[in-house]
Amino acid sequence: PLLQTADIILYKATRVPVGQDQLPHLELSREVVRRFNHLYGDVFPEPEAIISQAPLLLGMDGRKMSKSYGNAITLASSDDEIDRQVMSMVTDPQRIKKDDPGDPDICNVFSWQKLLGASDAEITEIYEGSTSATLGCVADKRDLAERVKALIRPIRERREQLMEDPARLEAILEQGAERARAIAGPVMAEATAAMGL
């Protein structure tokens, strides 16, 4: 959390996009800013949270999404990996058979569908299909897998292109570092001057 705070305040960020699970970390950042400003004067703004439409998105197994749990889809995942991961997703635990009505509000697949661009009409169709048991979990997962692949495929392809040209990738990283230094340098100077260092 302190490194996260440094990353935020070094650029005097006023708003930070976070998931619901990161709100306590951001509050710690706000505490650090308040303490610093109390001791050394108003140098840093208190960052506010920007919460997305899906403030909490669970992993494939219904737990917190984490690469270390192996329950996350990465931007480098192949189409086959995405199919395998999505088809393994935990769904409504009360829906044992296809003809059992479900509760989309507790189904992780439905949460992902809402986030990944299903239209309002599609969301209504999925919701009604799940609650009436006319849409099975397997069909719902296949549809979701196609949405995930459509979202990730261009990102993965762009990543693969960049990985094939290490010199270009290095140049892009250096340009980003230069832009970051141009912003961070004066902020560091202001902070060290405020502390009398």
C-alpha cells in the first residue's frame, strides 16, 4: 500500500480507478497524504476513488481474482485458455440441472456478462433465460467466452507484435519513463523542499 501511495502521489493524482477490494488501500494513501500535508504543508492532493460499474469481479472459482490463485484471465491468454477458463467458471450454486431456475444476481458468469459489453437487451435475455431455466449455464459460458476472446484478442495480438520487436518495445518504455520523469521530478523537488531536505 505504501508503494501504491507513492505511485499515486508522485503524479499528484486526484482520482484513482480502483476495485472495491482496493478501497482500504486507497484510504491508507489518503491518510499518508493527510499526515504529510499536516507536517509539511499542502503538497499532495487527497486522491478520490473512481469505482467502475463492476466494483468487484470475482475469479473463475468465485474467489477474489488473483494471478496467484490461477483464477484470472490474462491479457496474454490464448483463445483455448480463455475457453478452458470460462468453461470452468463457478455459476449459481443452487442451479444443479439445466432445467433448475437460477438466480443471475449470485452467478459470477452473469456479472462478467454485464461487464463485458452485453447490451441491455442481451442482459435481459440472459437474466430471463437463467431465471426461467431456458438458458443453460454451458450456453451462457460459451457466449461469455466469445465476448472475452473478442475483447482480449486485439490486445494479445498487439502484445505479440511488440514482443517480436524488443528494440521498439524498449523505445516505447523509455518514452513513457521520460514522460513520467518530467512530471515526477518537479513533484519530488517540491516534496523534498517542503521537508527541508
